[in-house]
Amino acid sequence: MALPTFVAIDFETAGNYPGAVCAVGLVRVERGRIKRRIRQLIRPPRSHVAYTEIHGITWQDVADKPDFGQAWPLLAPVLEGAAFLAAHNAGFDRAVLLKACRHFGLRPPDIEFRCTVRLARRVLGIRPARLDHVCGVLGIDLNHHEALSDAEACARIMLAALKAERESASMPGVPAADE
């Protein structure tokens, strides 16, 4: 059985308000292989960029970039045909996407989110499930809090979980991850 097509997504934000996106990373995976990587800096609605100490993004980095309302319609086609979106701590990235779409009057994508934090714990047995720790255990390179690096790491974690689920399903007498 072929592995599903999916897109891993990661947002970096400039604050805790709707539309506060300052970067997005998207990694499209088809048949178990990374096919496309996109990193887009995005100008948030306010000129103050919070969390610079975490992600390193300043107002100078994003002042001349498109806002989310301009950028998302150009990025969204990478989701076409994907079975799901993968995110590490999917609740956060899903909320950021939905709030940004609403803020800019865009229709949010109608696609399921799957969380690699949960998969790291349940399928791969990795705890703690912080992105940097999971990547260390799996030998995945990571430039943490850089949107594209985080999205690619998430894609690789998802692939590891999908392959582990597939292997356990093919082994008689081995219970499924949710049993």
C-alpha cells in the first residue's frame, strides 16, 4: 500500500492575535518522498514582531513581504490532492491557519490535521515529544523555530510514524498502536 500524499506545515508568529503570521514552511510529501519545500516570510498586520528571540524574525525581515492575505492564495495550491496536513503540535498550527484565514477573509482549507506530537508518543514511543527531542532520537536535522526546517522535520517524523504503523500492521501478533 502506497504512503499517502500529505503536506507538513509550520507557522512562526509575530504575536498572539489573528493574522500574526510572520513565516510559514510547507513540505509536500508524495509516495514517501519530499517533493516540494516552500518557505515564505509574511508581513504581519502590526509592525511589532514578538518572539524574535525564539524565531529570529524581525520587522526588517518582513516589512516588504506579502501579508497572509496576499501570500496564502499563492501557497494553498501545494495542498491540492493531499490527504492531510501534518504539524508538530497541530492544535497550534491549525488555530493559526484558521484565524489568519478569517482575519484576511479567506476560506480556510477543508483538510484534516494530524499531530506528530501525538504520533511520536503513541506510535514511535518517544517522550518527551518536543520537536527537538524527537528529531534527536530519530536523527533528523533541525534548525528549530525556522518554519521550513520545522515543517521538514515534521514531515520526516510523519513518515517514520507511517512506516512504523505499516510495519506493525504487517506483523502477525503485534497489536496496533491504538490497542
